[in-house]
Amino acid sequence: MFCVAPPELEATMNVTKGGLVLFSANSNSSCMELSKKIAERLGVEMGKVQVYQEPDRETRVQIQESVRGKDVFIIQTVSKDVNTTIMELLIMVYACKTSCAKSVTGVIPYFPYSKQCKMRKRGSIVSKLLASMMCKAGLTHLITMDLHQKEIQGFFNIPVDNLRASPFLLQYIQEEIPDYRNAVIVAKSPASAKRAQSFAERLRLGIAVIHGEAQDAESDLVDGRHSPPMVRSAAAIHPSLEIPMLIPKEKPPITVVGDVGGRIAIIVDDIIDDVDSFLAAAETLKERGAYKIFVMATHGLLSSDAPRLIEESAIDESSCRASRNTVSGYFLAGRDMMWWPIGASLFASSEGSGLFVGLAGSGAAGGLAVAGFEWHATYVLLALAWVFVPIYISSEIVTMPEYIQKRYGGQRIRMYLSVLSLLLSIFTKISIDLYAGALFVHICLGWNFYLSTCLMLVITALYTIAGGLAAVIYTDALQTLIMVVGAVILTVKAFQQIGGYEQLAAAYAQAIPSKTISNTTCHLPRADAMHMFRDPATGDLPWTGMTFGLTIMATWYWCTDQVSAPPPPPPPCLPGWALEVRAPVGGEAPSPGTAR
């Protein structure tokens, strides 16, 4: 059942911005960021809507304000889970239609399935199917950008605004490439020649086309059914028909039509997804003498390992490369960091000055059992890599509060967990790390304790604010190198000084601190100090707690705590795992010198 606003009411609606409602169709960070920027530009507030996944993966949409008689705009960016994205949009459009919205406009920068817009062999024109579904759901207007083919507009029976990104890309070329007058616009295949020609004419530059590349050109795949059929004799079809033989297509050797020697090559296209064709084009241009290669595209889908492949290729710069000027680039380092600094950062974030100094002191006070805190990471980090991280990546989240909100819905539980994690981090980690670091500087350099603390805060704030997460990760990597090398040297020197492990155990048994508390025995060395697994009744850290109890705490610390477990792909977890296997060997061995 559908509602229609009365004519007298319709005449008064949408006179001001009060008749406009702006919704974000999903909780993806990029979609929320775009929606908020549009809302700020228009001077309106975001509409209240809840979009989440049920336990059985069904999409649930709840519009939490009236849209009766209003013009609704739904912002939807396409995530990696494209099918879920489409369902979110369709359900929200239908919900607005059945709630008597005057109009429903979809703002979809990248139209999904746009590459499936022509008949290929015995497939289907999927973009036409999607257009029909959107119109049937209740969409009255579509705003998109750089459709893969202009003909897609004809699949809709509603108005379609196909915006162009070329003015911004042209401006980027003119402002960011100093010697762009020495450039040539390149089409990586004949199918892209028209787009390249448009750029070249506006920039007054030459054009080059790569022909014969080892990829399936679109023109080769369109309507691939053989007509006439490939048969050896026309008589096999009908004796009276005279049909010529079909000559099979053969790709010529790779050829660059146009001069790129000693020039800047700018490859232009609408979509960067599977980057193999771009990498092959870049290699070909390098071989033909191009001294710098840029890639310009509107939609940077960058599936799978595309960012890493671009970084390691002959491409000098891409318009879709992660920027540190974006929220994702600043807080998440563009999501394209190399695996080794992330692994080192995992280690440094957990160790730090607090644990590096504190665990050594705990080892001196209580013995080897304290190493169990670190050795639990050996298998919990593997669980992070192969169990938790795939869930984080598939959910497209970067923090545990985000996951909780996506899993259970609502803002309050996310805010509660965020505040709780922040307070725990401040009072149990950051303050201790600052104290331990300042104490180290005070003892080594003789500086004032409070001055040392302030200097550490200022230096940390400067490089964090200036460089975002990337600066933090590379600083952690350097810190890991210093800690590991220093710990190895210190361990070797200490064992040489004391005469080996046997002498260490004997000296530790006689070690009494210079300052003691009267009427206590806590200053006396424990008889089981050199044992990892201690008696369940008399031990200060019984083996049952070591084996089972600490596993629960370690799982939280390594797999869900935001400080220690930002969701990297599995490979970066492995160097962190290897370092944690090593850490107890040189980090927590009880030292008689420390005990005194």
C-alpha cells in the first residue's frame, strides 16, 4: 500500500530546506564521510536511519524520522561487499517510498555492475537488471559519476545525472605535474582512446594508444556468440546458403601508437580495479622511453593487492593512491602499509617502555613465570591473524567499537566501549609508559623527571599530528629495532658478566633488595623463581592460571584491544608473533642486579 500526499500539502512542501532529508545508506566510513560533507555544504542535518546486518546476514533498515511529503536523498558508496551495498540501497529506497516520501533520489558516485553493460557471449546485461530493480524499488532520480558507458543511462526510465570528474582530474594534472606540457595522454587500449582524446584536446597535448596488449578488450568480448557459426563447410548449414568462413581474431604484437620517448605518460581511464592491465601498460611505456608515468581515473576500486602492486610498479603516481590528507589516510595510513612495519608496530605497541622496563623488574622480583604474559602471544597472535582479522576485514571495520555497533546496532554500546577503552588505555598503559620513559631519561641523562615527561609528550604529539598513523608505525618500527638489538646485547653482556645461567640462578637465590618492608617476606627470593609452571596451591602464579586464565586476558589484549590489535592483514601479524616468541628470552630473565 502506497501513500500520496494531498495537492494542498504538496504545494507547501519543499519550500525550504525543511523539505529535504539526507540519509547515508550504510555505516561504511567512506559513505559516512561523504554524507557528512554534503550535509555540511547544504547546511542540513543528517537524517536518522539505522542500517545493520541480522545474524543470518539479512539487511535491516529502520528509518527513525518522518519522510512524508519530503524529498529524500540517499547517499550510497559501494564497498567491497557490493551485493550487500545494493540491498541496503534498495531496501532504504523502498522504505522511503512506502513511507510516503515525495521523491527519492539516489546519489551513487560509482554505479555497481557498470562494466557488465553489454552482452558478452551468453551472459546478461546486469547493469540493466540493476537499473530496473532501482526503478521498481521507488527511485525517482539517480545522480552518479562517470558511468562506464553512457548508454547505461538508457536502462533507466527515470532522470539520470551522469556527472563528470574530468574537470578535477584536468585541474590536478595542471597543478600537480609541473612539466605537464611535456606530457602525452595515453589510452591503455583502443577502447579507452575516446576518453584519452577528450583529455588531450582540453590540455592541448598529444595522444598515444597502446594496441595489442595481452588483455581482453571489451570490443572482443561483446556479443561473443559466433555469427555465422564456425563450420568447415557452408553446406553443413544448408546447401543453398553461401556463407563466408569466419576468420578468427588474432591480437597483434604490443604496439604504442604515438611518441612517448622522453615524455611524461599520463594513462587515463574511468576505473582502476584489477591493475594488471595498468602495470603492463606502464612497463610497455617505460620500455618505449617514457621517463615518468601517471595514472588518472575516477573510481579507484583497487581490489585485492592493487595498492601494493601499484606501489611496487613502474607507475610513479596514481590519482587513486591513498592520500594522507584524507581521514582514512591519516588515521589508517591509507590502508596500504607494508607488512614489516606493521608487524614491528604490533610488537612495539605491546612492549613499549612500560613493559620493557616493568617486566624486567617483575622478573627480578618474582622469577621467570612473568614471561608467561608474553609467551601467550605466540598462539594468540596466530589466532589474530587467521581468525579475528578476516572477520575485521570482511566487516570493513578498524576498531572493536565499530564491530560491536555493526554486529548489534545502536550508538550507545559503541560509545560505551570507546570511552571504556580510552580510560583503560590512559590509566593502565599510557601513564605507565610515560612514567617508565621519563624515569629512564632521568636516570640516564640526569634531567628533571617532570621535564622529561613533558618533552616525551611534546615529541610524541608532534610526530603523531604531523604524520598520522604512518608516522606512528614507522616510529614503532625503529623502536622495535632499537629494543631488539639492545635487548640482545644486554642479554649477552649480562650472561658474560655473571658466568652463565647456572651462576644466574645461584646469584638470584642470594639477592636481597637494599630497601625492604618490615614484617614481610616479599623481598626474599622465591624457591620456585626459576620455574615457569608453579604449584597450583602455593605458587604466586599457579600453572592453571598460567595455562587457562591468562589465555582469556591475552585474547582480549592481542585480538580486541585497539592499542595492540589494529586490524592488519594476516602476514604483518607473523613478525610480531616471532618477536613475541623471542621477547621472554631476554626481556624477563630475573636479574640479581635489578633485584638489589
